[in-house]
Amino acid sequence: MDRQYQSLPIRELGEAAGFRRPVQPQAARVTVESPALEVMTDLSRSSPATIRPQAPIEGANQYMLSRGVRLLLVVDERETVLGVVTATDVLGEKALRIAMDRCLKRGELTVGDIMTPARQVEVIALSEVEGARVGHVLETLRHAGRQHALVVDFDAIAPKSLIDAPVKRTMVRGILSLSQLARQLGIVLQTSGEVARTFAEIEMAVGR
């Protein structure tokens, strides 16, 4: 090829530059009959909010506020999910109780101290969500008494030898959030953090 390529203009970045992050499209309005996938934060399209277990809990709270979320995935340096931590964990009685049990000040606790470890985190398979409706998500969260649920799919890992069986690695694919579900239903919640009242408000608004 004889084509001549010219160098592109180069300039200085400057001192006040930021950087772009993936932005999920504005969430569409839904009804209880809408596909459940419409209220799931899809992590293949939007980067999750993550934190390390050694981070202080006040740092976790500030990070949640800056990201506009109430749940963080707790990960290690290899991005293995170690657990989850929620705004309720940080701001509620759990942190105070653990601090008292360990004779610590609340501010001395880390995310690892108060997170729910991965082995205790209940999840929903993506295949179940794909055929479900928003109403199913609402009922699932209500039955579990929780504001969030993780949705998982699986990666196939090649066996080490021909005689070994294939291995599946669980991958967090999405997050279902009661507050996001309410926003997409067009409901303005009057309470914050009180699960039972939040469900009551949503069910009253949708006429259930």
C-alpha cells in the first residue's frame, strides 16, 4: 500500500479533565406486566459499582451516594465477588451492633466487617428473569423481604484434561433494585430504607 498517513493533531490534556464511564440508557417506564429484563441493571451494558473489603464503611457510603446506588459488589484484586454491602448495612443497626460486639467505633469498621458474604447471597438465574414480568420481580423481592437481588448467568471453563467434566463459573449479570423498579413504575417513594413500608407504597400505587 502506497497510501501516506498523516499524524493526528496532539494537544495537552490540561488540569481539569475528567473521563467517560459507560452510561446505561434512561430507564423506560414499565407496568407490572412489562418484561422483567426492563427493570434489571444489565452489567454487560453498565459497569457495576464495586468496592474492596478493606475500604472504610464511611467511604462505602460516600461512594454509594456519588454513584446513586444503594448496593455495592465487594470484590478482590482479581474481581472475584466476595459479597455485597448495602446502604442499610452501612447506615442501619447492623454496623452499630458489629462495632459494639468487637469493641470498636463505628468509623473503624471496614466493608468486609459488615458485608453479606457471597456464600450467603441469594441470587436468581438470568434464565428465570428472561421469561418473567415486573410483577414477578416485585413479588420475589417482597417474599424475600429485600430491596435488591442479584441475577446470575454462567461462564463455561474449559476442563484441565479430557477426562475432567466442564466447570461453570457463576457470573453476576444484573441487579434488580426495588427503588429502581419503583421509579420505572412512576412511583415516588415517601420512605427510605424501610422495606415493609416501601412494598406497601408500591402495592398501593399499582392497585394490588
